[in-house]
Amino acid sequence: MSNSDWQRRKEQVFARGMGNIFPVYAEQAQNAEIWDVEGKRYLDFASGIAVVNTGHSHPDVVRAVRKQLDAFSHTCVMVTPYSNVVELAEKLVQVVPIDDARAMFVSTGAEAVENAVKIARAATGRAGVIAFNGGFHGRTNLCMGLTGKVIPYKKGFGPFTPEIYHAPFPAAYLGISAQDSLDALHNLFKADISPERVAAIIIEPVQGEGGFYPVPDGFLASLRQICDEHGILLIVDEIQTGFGRTGRMFACEYDGVEPDIMTLAKGIAGGFPLSAVIGKRAVMDAPDPGGLGGTYAASPLGCAAALAVLEVIENEALCERAEAVGQRLETGLRELQHVHGDRIGDIRRKGAMVAIELVREGDVNQPDAALTKALSVKACELGLILISCGVRGNVIRVLTPLTIPMEQVDEGLDILAEAFAACV
Ligand SMILES: Cc1ncc(COP(=O)(O)O)c(C=O)c1O
């Protein structure tokens, strides 16, 4: 059966809302390569959206999960827990930049965010949550409300939970400075919600779906100060940025800021569904026993994978490797910008979280979503999986596995150059 046969079958039984970017049906994947059902090879510059930081089917991760699977796959952590969830919590409370931290586990990023907000509300006795324009926090109702992008995430799905407010995200390229953003936040406190009714401010240290905009230096520290002043909790959503992706274990380490709560998912378990909320002990212990959990929370398979992932990140020095991969990508993209300066308006990078923003005539106000789409389609044709993002749909984001061989980084860059030549 070909890709198009499978796509036809899918379209006959699947809800339209759950689409796929490429009509490519994966059959096998290893490190940074995927082979489809037709035997065609692709380089994976998406990592299943920042999930397989340790590469597809890393042998250590596969071995750990196999061993767990041979023992048991599920007992429910709330009924009869198991040792690997404790070991994982012990390790994670050590690696996060939070003193005296406590952990809880669920399955998806959205669930982690939901629980972070539940915990913040329980700890403060307040309802309000402030998020940022362009931010993405997931597809459940509370997370949709927090997400700062209507199409396609919120369109037709309201009403959303009350007491959610948005401030502009500081994105230098879009002309929004850190000061603009802080001024807007203070204005929110004057116009919409008094700070003593705000439970939490939630922010991604580098906006993912929103367009790979990193917070400016010092911005998280400013938020920390505002939070401390008003008894507000700072939730840092590291679901896309965590586990070595940005060249540090967690992106908020760049600012030296201690969050009250962090949400972790995606790269945590190398492709197995697991997510975590980690925060300060007093905050995390606010909900009563039984208030947090879920049938599949802290799957033992996910925990086994996550323990292996942490070892791989350390043994293979993947934070350092992320920086090296990111630098190589940036060098190649700057060469491309040299040729297509009028179309590549900006190149942004934090470690191996790299993006190019596509415009017309070098003008930030002429976003080129059509070129972005064409490039990603052409790249796929040429054997490179490359996905887009951005509130304006005009950003190509590069999220290779951190374990990708450098020759494959170069090979992918060559394909991107070829795609550019064909599309502009
Ligand atoms: C920053 C961030 N938060 C939350 C989520 C939601 O995670 P999930 O899709 O696992 O629910 C994502 C997913 O892309 C994300 O990037």
C-alpha cells in the first residue's frame, strides 16, 4: 500500500480536524531518519515536534522500555505504584532549577499545563491566570484559553474558562520590546484584573508554536520580580524547550530564574507519552490527596523511557551537542540568507531550536505564509521533514534530534537550499 492509499483510507474514517502535515506514512525510524511505507528515506528535522531529542528509537531507551514491558505495562500509579516513578521523580527534582522541588506526572503536555494551573489556584486561592499572545499551551479547554492564537486552536471551540488574560509577548523582530510587554502587563493590572487576584503568570521561555521567539535576556527575571511583589506564581512552560533542546537542560536556566512551577513533556521520554509538573514543595503540596492524577498518569513505560533519556542526555552530552548542532544549522541558514536576503527576514536560535522567518521584500510586515508552506512541501518531496510555526504561519522551525550526525545536518541544509531555489 502506498502513502496515498493510506491517506485515502484515513480520510474516509478520520475527523477532518485531526489532519496531518505530510501524506507520508512512517514505517521505520532510526535516530534522525524516517523511512515511509514506500521505502523512501527522509531526514527528520521535526523530531515528532521536539519529542525525540535523543533520536528515534535510541537503543538505550528501547532497551529500558522493553525491560519494563516484559515486567508489566500498567498497574495505575494511584493504586499500586512502582519503583521507576519514584526514581524518576528523585532525578527530576534534582535537575530542575527549583530548590526543594516536588513532582507529579501525567501523560500529555496539555495535562501538565492543566495541573500546573490547578496547583497554582489551590496554592494561592486565586483564580486569574495571565498568558501571552502567540503562546501555545495545548488543546484542552483550559489550555485553549491560555493559548494566544485563535486559528486553528480556538476557532469554534469556546467558551473558554474565565479569568484568563493575555499580554503581548516580547518579540523584538515584531517590534515588541520587553518594556512594551511589561507595560502591557501593568496595564492589565489596572484595566482588567488586580494583581492580588492573579494566581499565576505562564510563559514559554522560547515560544514554540508561536514562532520560536526567545524571551529577551532579563525578561523572566522581570516577571519573577512582578510575581514576588504580588504573590503571583511563575509557571514556566518548558514542554517544547526542555531536555537539552536549547543547549541547557531547561531554557529558563539562561535567565537564572527559579520558577515556582515548570511543565515538562515532549522530550522527557523520547517518544513515550509522559509529562510532569515540578514545582516548589509548598506550592505542589497545596492540592489535597486525590486531587491530582489520572488512570494513565506516570505510565511505567514512560518512566522507564524517561530514566533512559536522562542518562543519554548526560552520557552523550546532549546539551553541548544541541549548541553545536544549532551553530551548524545557523551557519548554513545564514549562507542561505545571503542568497535569499529579501525572503529570510530573520534567523532565530536558542541551542538547537532554530527558525527562519519568511517575508517578502525583506519586510517584517509582509509575512510569506505561502512560501513557508511551499518550502515545507518541496522539502518533503526532496526527503526532508521540515515543519512551520508562527502566529502568521511564516516561520520554518528546525527541531532535529540532538543526536543527528553533522553530515545529516549538512544534507538537510542542502535540501532546504534546493527547495528554496525551486520555490522562489
Ligand atoms: C509549549 C507547549 N505547551 C504545551 C503543549 C501541549 O502539549 P501536548 O500536545 O502534549 O498536549 C505544547 C505542544 O506543542 C507546547 O509546545
